[in-house]
Amino acid sequence: MTERAHLAVIGAGPAGLAASVAAAAGGVRVTLLDAAPEAGGQFYRQPAAELRARRPQALHHQWRTWERLREGLRTHVQSGSVRHLTEHHVWCVERNDDGFTVHALLGPEQEEPAEVRADAVLLATGGYEKVLPFPGWTLPGVVTAGGAQAMLKGALAVSGRTAVVAGTGPLLLPVATGLAAAGVDVSALVESASPKSFVRRSRALAAQPGKVAEGAGYAARLLRHRVRLLAGHTIVEAHGTERLEAVTAAALDGAGRVRPGSERRIPCDTLAVGHGMLPHTDLAETLGCGLDGLAVHVDDEQRTDVPGVWAAGETTGIGGAALSLAEGHIAGRSAAARLTGTEPGPGTWAAADRVRTRLRTFFAALDSVYAPPAHWTEQITDDTVVCRCEEVTGGAVREAVAELGAGDPRTVKLLTRAGMGWCQGRMCGPAVAGLAGCGLTPSRRPFARPVPLGVLARAGELDHQ
Amino acid sequence: MRSPLELVGAQPGPAFTVTLDGREIEALPGQTVAAALWAAGVTSWRGTRGQGRPRGVFCGIGVCFDCLVTVNDRPNQRACLVPLHPGDAIRTQEGTGHDD
């Protein structure tokens, strides 16, 4: 065969872009598939082209890195070494005798199929947000923190005039400052981590001067926009009938319980809430890749334990855009070397390797600082809807656990339908696991998104023609 | 109030008209259904199957399926993903979207 080896990269966020550029530079042919109309992923999500934004960087951080990535992609697309397939929603990657078939659905309609054959696959599928329920979290106006940011960056849209940003994690800072810059009155940033826990981990965090400066930059912006920071606080309820009208925030005690009498009501029409990120691992799991906890297991070269499958970015563990770039670069270099029959030398990605080690340590420290309140399940009342799709309440889940003996999310699902709806448990999974008294485990979904039956019936037919 | 469009210096083409349950609302080229509805002050456009409770955007990236809406008679479209075109007819959706 004279044709160059072909690598399919799934996901055009920081990891997938870095991987595509590195692999193309290393001499392999790359097909980059992504669900969005433009490259960027969630972190570098771009406004729709027709909105003709002259200063999209006003909503972004590390814009110069994005310009370099975009230019790298453009160069390789023009030379023909990278094919960028936008609006391709990948629902399954299938391993065949002689390579892989990537199955996708086209466009926002997601009805028509497309298939891409490749010699190897690189999964850069990113992550999605974890949100823990509380009374009122299903009211219109309550959105995920990442959702508020996606609507702002991609659609230049906000859902109201007065917002509270709440939950835990590093994402809350850019969401609060982004909304404020876009003209929303951000009344408060409610973070459940206490200032004390930051002090306890200060040595590990201070080892990252760049990241500390980034944090200080956000702090200055919060001040400038007069956003009140309520650390060691949590949202106990969202109020409203047809839509959000206010939230109640309360202080947490040392044990992570709501301090009685500390409740305060904050009027707002928007609540952007999130409790951290979870890796998207559906495609990897269907391929048979092993996991470490909730993330795809990879070796030093970002190889999964399935031959021919690499993974990089949040899918291999949550760690932010800079770590995703380093991992993507290493994965792309490794894939290019292996697919062209060469052993990557020890110095092939030394700089990226140092960044990767440093940032993994940093995010492990961050992870121990940012945490939902220890007793968050106590805030789920019996009439709080936990599974948003199937409208299963906290009371129904508790009954399945306490009276019917369910000890894990799967049994709860069989007894209550929690996790059986449209989102396939992505939204309620962490809450159901918490109420069942066990840790969140991977869900093993055979397909990464809903697939029309007709598409499923015809899948693979192209191979047999 | 400063708007996100002003913040990034957006210069979209002329606004066009779509309808929400027959009522005319304006949309900009490039806006999704969800963005246009938010801009029109609408935050819910679906009643749930069980309790008929109002829902709109939640995850904003196509994962949660809370923002389902009927567009041009096709039910269960994710409002956060689907772009609008002149003349599109958006309808709020009750239950499964197949009842009416």
C-alpha cells in the first residue's frame, strides 16, 4: 500500500487539535471529526460564523494559543494532510480486522449517517459537567456553569440580567467573569470549597506560578465587576414557579453541613451551577479500552490498552486545556511514529512530558480542594426531581435503596427508571450513586448518542459493498 | 446594559423573522433556537411528560436533552444545537412531542 497511514481524531478541542497537528506533521493522514460547526471544543468554542464577531477573544483566555492551533490546523488542511469534518456527531467506533470504522451522524438533525475508515483512532472526546441536585434545580433559568459559558461563547446569548454562579471548581471563575463582562449583573459566586482548604494545599498550588497568577487575574476581575465571593457556601434551594426568581445560599460548617440560620435569599433570574467535570468515555468503553476510575487509562505515550487507539485530554482525566494540549501533542507524535513504523525516541516530546507531569500534579491538588459539600445528599429533599428526563424524585430513589434493597445505580435504574431517559443518566448519575451510597462508576453505554433505528440497521453496509 | 454581541463586536447580517407558537420573534443569522428564544425573553419551551413542568436550556451543549422543542413540525430537536433560518416555525412542546 502506498497510501499514508490514516488516523481518525475524534474531537476538535485543545487535545484533538494538538494531536491532529502533531500527527500530520509526523507524516500521517488525519481525519478530524467533531460535532461542532467550528473547531475549538468547549474551551475554545467560537461564536457562530454568521454572527461575525470581530473580537471573539473578549470571551476567551489563552487566545494566542488558540491562534497557533487554528493556524496549524489551517496549514495542514490546505496541504491536504488533515481533513476536518465538522458537524459529525460520532456515536460509535468499531474495531475491524484491518482497522477501525468511525460511525457518525451529520448536522444538527443527526439523522443521516457517515462512516470513516481509519488505521488508528485517537479519542479526544473531552468531558461534560457534573451537577448535583437541590430543590428547584429543574426550574428554567437554572443552567449548568458550562452551559452558561457555551451559550455565551457560541451563541453570544445570556438567559437573563441577574445571575448567581455556584457549585465548586475552577470553571466557576471564568463563567462568573465572562457573564459579568457580557453585561450580566453577577450577584454572587457561591463556592462550596472553603478558603481553609486552599491554604492547606497552598504548597502544591504555589508550585504553579502561572496558574496562581491566572487565579489572581480572575480575583481582580471579580472585584472589578463587584461580584461577591461566598466561599464555604452552597445553594440550598432555587425558588420560582414557572422560572427562576431567587436562590437561597447558606454557609457550610467544618463538617460540610449547612449551618442553620446562615441562609440568605439572593434574587436572580439565572443560576449557573456546576460541581466539576466528568470524562466522556463512551467511545473508549465500546472499543474495550480499560479505565482508571472514570477516565480512560493511557500509558506514557497516551496509548490506551487497545492496540491502535490513543486518547488525550479530559477523556483521560480532568485537567484543563493546557494539560489537554500537552497530552494531545504527545498522542499525535506517538501515533505518527507508530503508524509510520518507527519507535518514538526518548526526547520526542520531552517538553510536553514535563508540562503533563506538572499539570497532572497541580490538578490532583486542585481536585482535593474543590469539592461539593460533604453532605450534599442531605439537600436532596424527597420531592426534588433527581432524574430530570424520567422525573424520578429523591424520595423514589431513597425508597428503592432503603425499602427495595438497591445498592447500586443500575438497580436503582431498573426499579425507578432513573437514568433511563434521553440523557442516559449523564445528568443524574452522580446523584443517584450518592443516594445509593456508592461511588460513581462508568455507565457502559454502547452508543455515545441516540441513533435512529434506520441508521443502526444500515451501519457497516458500506464495508460489504 | 452591555450585551455579549457588543462585547465581541458582532456584526451579524440583518435580523429575520421566525415564529414561536405563531407569534413572530426576531432572530439573527447564526443564532440557535435557544439563543433566539433567550433573546426574546423566553426561557422555557417544553412541558415534561410526567408532571408537565416547564423546561428550557440546561447543559447548553446537547448532552442533557432538556431543551427539546418542535421546529418545522419535527419534535424533540435540541434547541441549543439547531440553527434558525428565516420563516422557521418553533412550537413549544408538551410531553413526548408526538401528541398533538
